[in-house]
Amino acid sequence: MSNRSWFFAAGGQQQGPYPEAQFLDLIARGTIRTETLVWTDGMAGWQQAGEIPGLVAGGTVPPAMPQAGGTLVSGEAAGGPLSIELGLWPFLGRTILFVIGMVLVIPAPWVAVSFYRWVASRITVPGRPNFAFTGQVGDIWYAFVLLALCSYAGATDYVSLRLILIPVEAFLSWMILKWIATNLSSNGQQLPISFEGSALGYIGWYVLMFLSFITIIGWAWVVTAWMRWICRNVAGTRREILFKASGLDVLWRTIVFVIACAFLIPIPWVLRWYAQWYVSQFELAPRMAVANP
């Protein structure tokens, strides 16, 4: 190999550049393994170290084994759960700032974009180093302003107004979700992701969630099914996005979260605990492609 500089991904962050001699030493020490994503000048994109002949002892990683009824996409198709590392006080501070921004209405677009960018930078996505959110304040600022105003109108004594606002809030949330999906990147490159779920379908789930509160606990199963519907409607990925949590998982953790928040002092800890658990329930899995007859 020529004397060139190398980069590798660890913990969702880009590491490097490293001179080749130092890079090979990292391999020898086990810091870089066959599944580690690496890149150097001349490569079309990031690859697992084991896929580059002669780089890591043990040879090239074999292609994905075909399964009954279809084939797997190799390379980036390796799956795994998402994870997020949230600093206790930074997360609390940004959450409070987000809430204040929505209450004040006008700052809502700015605090929302800042919050999404920070949260995305803390998320580790398998095979997608340097995951980031690239949305701009001016994209759909009106959606955040209207959503913030809806929270005020919904606090009135007019029941009919509150009922009318439920589908309005759902539609605005649907717009924001589509906007977030189209503004995700990895290593500075925009990801070809989009949310294809219909506005009517999203509104239906939103309304169903409100109705399910009548059952006291049924909302947890509705939320779980809703998350799975959202995952199924994410397009442009080479891997399936799965939501692993059950309704019971969501129920008892939410109850613990609410009870702990009632005592105020535990809020920073349970807020981080709940958020990190929720993100970890999303998982990427190799997408099965049906073989042609």
C-alpha cells in the first residue's frame, strides 16, 4: 500500500487522519477491526476494514449469505440498534430551552432546529458515522409557530376548539416529521431518506392516540403500533427500520417517568434514562429483497 492517510469511524465519530504506519498499528492493537468503517483518498466511500484485501488479518469479509426467499444487501446493510449519549445537564438545559421557545412562540423555529441538531449529533447509527441534522430555520418556520399557537388555543375552555385543533396539530407534526427525514446526513453527505406516510394516515394515528387515553393504558400499545407504522414508511434506506419495544415496555417506563417527574429532583436523570431507552428501541436490520423468479 502507498503511504497515505486513513480515517476510521468509532462511536459515530470520524477519527483521523492517521498516517498509514500509525493506522496499521491501530489495526494490530485491535482498535480497528474487520467491521470498522474506514476511508482513504481514492476510495468511493466508507467500507468495512475487512472488505479491503490485505488490510486486516483474516481476509476479506465474505458477501452476505442469501436467505430463503430473497437476498441480503451487503456492506452498509449490517444492522444494529441506534444509541444516543446525552449529557445529563446539557440535555436538561436544551430541553428546557426548547419548551421555553415553544411557549414564547416566536423563538420556536430557532430552538427547535438547534435542539434537533444537537440531539442528532449525539445519535450513533450503525454504518452512518457523523450522523447529523441539516435542516434550516427558514425551511418550515411557520409549522413551529402554528404548533406553538395551537398549544395556547388548546388550553381554552372551548371543547369544540380543542377537538378541531387535534387534526391540525397532527398535520403540522406530520410536516415536521417529513422535513426532519429529508434533512439527515452522514459524514457531510445528505442521506436519500424520506417519510412517505400519508398525512391522513398520520392524523388517524394521532387521533387514535387521543381516543386511547379513555382506556387508561391502551395508549401505550397505540404508540408502539404508531412507531412501527412510521418506521415502515421511511423510504430511501437500504435497511429496514424497526421499533422493538412492546406496549408493556412503553407503559411501565412512561409510568415510572411520570411518577419520578412529580418529585421534581429526579427529572434530569429519568429524562435522560427515558430518552436513551426510547432511541435504543429503534434498530436497523438487513432488508430482504425478494428474488426474481
